[in-house]
Amino acid sequence: MLYWKLAWQSIVKNRLEYLPFMLAGSAAVALNMVIQLLIYSKGVKKLAANVSVIEMLTFSQIVIAIFSIIFLLYTYSFLSKRKQSEFGLFSILGLQKIDLIKISWRQQFISFLAVTFFGLITGVVFSKVLILLFMKLVGGTEFQLNITAVSIVFIVVFFMICFLFLLITDMFSIFKLKTISLLHATKKGESEPRSHWVLFGLGLVLLTMGYYISLTVHSPLKAIGQFFIAVLLVVCATYILFIVASTIILKVMKRNGKYYYQANHFITVSNMLFRMKQNATGLASITLLTTMSLVVIVTTVSMFVGQEDYINQQFPRAVILTSSSDRKVPIKSVRKVASNNGIKIDKPYKLGISTAIAGDLTTQGKLQPLTGDSVGSADNLSEIQFITEKQYKYMANNSSNKLKANEIYVYDRQGTFNGGNITFLDKNYHVKSVLKKIKGIPSVQPNMTHSLIVVVPSKSVTSALGNEFNDLGDTKQNITYKNQLLFNVTGTEQQREKFLKEVSQTYNITSEDRFSTISVLKEFYGGFFFIGLVFSVSFIMATGLIIYYKQISEGRSDQKQFDILQKIGMSSQEVKQTIRSQIIWIFGLPVVVAIMHLCFAMPMIHKILQLFGIIIGPVVYLTTVLTVISIVLIYYLIYLKTSKTYYQQVSRKIS
């Protein structure tokens, strides 16, 4: 009973540290619970794109679970330092290390029960709102909250393992450290760090390489693979430069006598310099979490608000009928079926376009068939479709000069092609013009492959290419032309569905329509947007707690210092001005660096958005600006709230 009493008294006594830790743990439990409830929701399973949505939710569950572990470990490290000092006192009073472990596991058990209980309750309560939001974003019509035993067991077991690991860290600290070390764990000072110019140079090189990759990537497909490389480089560079560059900058300030020997600058610079080892890691973590919030929100919000533009690009008209044979789609017969179903057809036109062939398009403009070595690589993978010059002139209402036998027009849907020639195998064609668009042809395609539309003088060119592509390369491809009829329709959803089904079955043609595609895309992009919100809330919450614990730990360690400064003649107003200067430095630097990271990441983010058919225009730029403003405002609110904690800690010694 004594151990339970000591464990409970310790929690109550250190509630300033325990309460945020438990709130953070409860929030982590709630977030995991919400994702679990979504995965097992019957409403989600009834979505048209349920497989893709559940895969996204499962991925987000893995990410949130990993983040929860890191989050708990990091926040607990601040609490652990306080507990070590308390254990040192218990040891002096006669308790053995085994007694300290008994107290520790009871503390962990109480924390686990509180965190799991409040987290599960909060998760269930808020999940109703969040699932309703999720169904709204993805266009779901059936709201169902299914609390399954599997979800609850998963949450309980997962966080039991997390708290067991925290107990192991406590046991390791107790067995490793001596009593006097435990007692003074919170009073350890820092020595002035050295200036590591080699590491400084390494950090600059890594940062430059990361920025260079983002600024120079041209292919949207390459952007996905290179994005993670650039992120890894920038993450390493951020930690190195915060640890090393900040020390160098502070020492340069210290050498500047006119700047350094001022009351507010002297205390701020010297205080941060001697604690830079501890500060730098925390500041780098805050910077990266803020950057992650910015990148996730910009990307997912841009995808969600840009989906309508994507649909408009993919569907020049509401319906696309495609003939599976050489015969054309019978427009009169289609009109008759439409009339029988109460559908009105508007603005129809015909399009003859080839099936796509895939190949390796080099930077020199040479297209080669796919082979066993290249078929799995996406570096130079391109899909090519062909239309005849006659079709192009009909679409563009253009009566320009006729193409010569070795001349072509090229329309690059991604806008990255700027060559003067294209070589199909050994046959060279001069690109007479690179077209910005072709009226009436979809400007995006459903898959993420780099895509070209090539205007050729006649079908004889593609016939020869098709034969050569079948003679060479491991992947055999035919080039055949399909006939399409595109038009707008008016009518109810039931009338449209019946009409399209009847047309497809009667005339052996395939149909695509804007309405069903919007439904599927809304589920896909809405799911991304929701997961982005969950991730962003997690990152912002982690940022706030890291800042909070920094303010508590640094406030307590600074109490005695500021008391001494006042005793040697420094006024209370000067002390407060010094504190304000120090806090602004700690809060301002991560925000500035995070915005800088975002600016250099934008070219790569734009390329990734292009893969999803998002137009890089005013919508994306406005989203970026609003996101930055929102994050800065949230960050400022965190600053106001947590800075009060620091003032309260230090003000106990300020008269």
C-alpha cells in the first residue's frame, strides 16, 4: 500500500509535468481509435472506392502508431528527468532500487489506465463528429459508427506495450545512475559547445543537395522517388545546422562587443550558448514538425480543392463513349436511346485517337520499346497516343500547312517536353511545333505516367511504328485507333445510369462519365484530405507539447539565474525584457526555417500534385499562403500560452 501511496503522491506533486503527458497520451489514443473506427466502419466499406480508402486509412494507422510511440517517448523524457531527481531523494531516505522500480511501475500503471480510459472515451465521442466529417469529405451517404472488440483490443495492447517500454526506460535509468546523480538529474549544467566547422560544412552541403533536388526535378514521376531522398537530406541538415550553425552564430555575436555587452543581448546570447546542445535538438524537432504540418496541409488541401479542375481536364464533355472496334460510334442511334430514357444530348463531337504505347523516352527525344530491364523503371517511362493531322485540324479548326512525311506536332500533357526531334526506334521525326493544348482532347489521364499526344501526317506512320514495336522489345504493343463520341447530357442520375448501361450493352461500346468519376475521386481526395488533417493535428499537438515542456524545464533552471542577476543590480524590467528576447528567438527561428523549407519544397510539391491532375495555379498558391498564415497563427497562440508558463516559473524569483 505504501508504494501505491508514494506513486500517487508523486503524480499529484508533479502534476505540472504529468497532466500534459497524460493529455498527450489520451490524444494519441483518441487519434488511433478514430482511425480504427473508420477502418471497420460499414459506411466506409460501402464506398465505391472502399479498397483504396481503407488502404489509405491503414497506412495512416501505421504512421499514427509510429508517431504515437515517438511522441510518448519524447514527452516522457522531460517527465523522466523530474522523476529521477525524486527517486534520488527516495534513495537517500532508505529505499532500495527495487523499491524505486515498484513505485515506477505503479506510476506507469496509473498513467496507462488514465490515458487509455480517457483516450478511448474521447476517441468514441469525437469519432462521431470526425466520421461525419470524413463521410462528408468523401461523399459517403451512410453514417455508421461500429465499435468493434478488435479496435479496442488493438488500442489497449498497443499502448500497454508503449507504457511497458517507458517502464523499462525507468528501470534502466534507476540501475544505471548513482543516488547522487539521480538527485541532481534536473540540475545538470551544460558546458559551452565547440564550433564544429566540418559538421557545419556537412550540414550546408546536405541542405544544398536537398534543395537542389527539389528545384531541379523535372519529371513528376521522378518527383515521388526523389522527394524522400530530399526529405532525408533536409532532415539531417536541419539537425546538424541547428546544433552546429546556431553555436557558431551565437559565438560570432559574442565576439561582437558592441552587440554582446548590452544587458538584454548579454544574457540571451550567453544563456542560449551554454544550453545549445539541449535547445538545438528541440528547435530542430519543432522546425521539422512545423514543416511537416505545412507540407501535408498544402498538398492535401490543394488536392481536395483542385479535384474539380482535374475532372474538367479529364472530361472535355460529360460523357465519353468509345467504340471497341473499327466502326464509329453511331450518333443517331445514341440520340434515339437518349431520347427514350429522357436524356438530352448537347455539344457532341467525334474523336479518333490511338491506343497508348509505352516506351522509354530519353532526354534526347529517343523512344525505345520497353524491355525486361526497363519495364519496371519509371524514370523515362512515357505513354504515347497518336491522332492524324486531319483529326487535329478538325478539332482545332486549323487550316495550317500540311505536315511533311517526317514532321509531327507534339502535345505534352505535363508540359516538360521541349525537344526539336523525336526518334521512334531509328526513324527520326522533326517536331514542327510543341502544342500547349489540343482543343477537345483530355489534358490529363487517369494514371500517373508521363503522356504525349503526337500528331502524325497519316495512319500509315503509326502502322509502321506498331509493326516495329512488335518486332523489337520484350513487351509487344499494337497501335490501333479507337473512335470516341463526346457530349454533354441533361437528366437525373437514374436516367443517366440507365442510358449509359443501355448504350454500352446495345452497341458494344464502353462509357466513361464525369459524374461517376467525380464520386470516386471525391472518395480518394477526400480521404487524403482527412488523413492530412489527422496528421497535421498530430504534428501541431506534438509541437505544442515540445514547446510547453521546454518552457517548463528551462523556466525552472533559469529561476536561480535571474534571481542572481537581480541581486547584482539588474532591474526587474531588464530581466523581463531579456526573457522576452530569449523566447522570441526560440519561437521565431523554427517558424522562419520551416517556411524556408516549404518554399524550396514547393517545386517538388507542384510536380507531385501534377501527377494527380491538379493544375498549378491561383488555387494552389492561395492554399499555400492561407496554410502558412494559419500555421503561424496557431504557432503564435501556442507561443502566448506556453510563454506564460515560462514567466510563471521564472517570476517566482522575480520581485
